[in-house]
Amino acid sequence: MTERSDTVKPARLDLPFVGIQTFMKKPYRPDWDAIDADVAIMGAPFDLGTQVRPGARFGPKGFRDASQLFAIGDGAYDPEDDIVHLAGDEARIVDIGDADMVHIDALQCLDNIEYGVRKILAAGALPVVLGGDHSVHIPCIRAFDTEPPVHIVHIDAHLDYVDERFGVRHGQGNPLRRAAECGHVTGITHLGIRNLGSSARSDFADARAANSDILSVRDFRELGIARVVERIPENARLYFTIDVDGFDPSLVPGTGTPSPGGFLYYETCDFLKAAAMRGTVVGIDFVELAPEYDPGGATSLFCTQILVNLLGYLFHAAKIKAGAIPDDGWPVLRGVGQ
């Protein structure tokens, strides 16, 4: 047995399987009146709005578990762009835990999510909400009613623009309709909408009448990333709502309503880079992760990597815009249709 000096205390390596699993092992801040950060992660473990397959209540845990792989060392190096993202004090990220869920009382659950987002905004931090089914977008975007107007970028297989179905107005099929009704939402860019069952023809007509731009994955690839990004209002305040089923289920089966033909990894990354330069991202929710449908965990890893990349892109873009680093032509788009 190797002898170890009693006078030397080894530094903590803090490997991914060690310790309490906050998002990326970032500090836990349970006092919502004392949030001091650039980014605040909040879980919304809600799936009472699900119409078919529940399980998204375990989404926040899936994100946090997978995020441990991106918590080693100082920052995350991207060798393809030669950039170290989220290093040092570049981004102060905290995890404030989960909004409280009250079984049976769906509206109270949604109110609790809204309360958490309002606390994050009051602290001047970027809210990043880990869903939960897509219903959680409703309280998230509602919380921005005292903020300057926002344009929503919606990545999803489904339009989610149902007005009402059997009296239900706050389920997973309604969030973008409820968002469009908010006076502080100037428009919506829907990306990835495809296949049967997305929404009724009349819902598509209503969405377009309310200043929505709707592109399928085929449309996105035919236009190319640069032209798609040009359709997003320049210098707008952008709110991203990302549904796991926007991605191809061959890569991410762990969601309640998988839909063939979705986005792939690299084209998503290139789009997010360009969008980060196009406007200022002021809010994010990432929904419909249901880990129980993907026991191997590939879906959680894929989605968490997308989210960590997105956060890195936001801060890198902000430094370019502020003149803190030179504008060297980033991003170089390598995705489809360039």
C-alpha cells in the first residue's frame, strides 16, 4: 500500500460520479432572493400537460446527470473552433434547484415555475429552465411581461399552437399559442415543424396571421443556415424554446413524442452559433426530455451538450459584440446549405 503523508491534503478531483449533481457541478443557490449570477438554471419537473407518454418530469434530473461530463476542468474546449467556452469568470452559472410541484394541481405547478423565472429575471440573470413537458414554456414566457419585448425561436417537430381542446388551454399542445397572445412577444420563428399530428391546418393559418415564420427541417436545409438566420429579426431579444423532438429520434429517442426527420447535431450547433450573433438571447427553456424512454442516456447527453454549447456561444458572441475580442469572422458555418 502506498504511504500518503498526513500533512498533505490532496486537492479534490471531483469526478463526475462524485458529489451532489447540480448542473455542471455549479454552485447550488436555494435562496431565490439572493441569486447573484449571469445564468440561473432551474428545473421544471412537470409533465401533467402530457397527452400521451409522460416521463418528462424526470427531464431536469436527466440534464443534471449528463452535465457532470462537462464539469471537469476550467471551461470546455472546442477544438474545431479553437475556443474555450465558459472558462474562469466568463460566465457565473448557478443552479437554483427546481420549482415546487403540487401533484394534481397543474395550474399551481405552472404558477410556481413562473415565480422562479421572475426571481431569476429580478436578479438580472439569464433564466435557463430544464423541463418538463412543453407546457412549462407558458409560465416561462409569461414571466417576461415586465421585460422589453422578445422574439421567440421555437425548435420543435410540432407547432404547439392549439387554442383549446376539451377545455384544455395550458397543455403541451398549447404553449406557442399562449405565447403569441402575450403583448411582449413580437413574433415567433418555428423551426423543424413536420409530419402528421403537429397541429390543425387552421392553427397554421392562425400562427402565420400572428407574425409566425414556420419552417420544416426540409425548408431549413433547402434555405441553408445563413438564410434561415436572416429571417430572424436582427438585434432582437431572443427567447429560445427547444423541444427534444425537434431532433431526429435516431439520435434522441428519449422523448414522449418522437418524430422522424429531425435536426442533427452539427447543423443545430451551426444554427445556434449564428443565432447568438444575430440577436441577444434572454431566456431558454429546453423541454420534453424523458430519460426513461432512453435507458442508455444518449438523449440526455445529446441535449445537455447542445445546451452547454449554446451557453458557450452566447458568451463568446457577447464578447465579440462588446469588442472584448476581435471579430475574426466567427462563426464559420459548416452546416447544410452554405
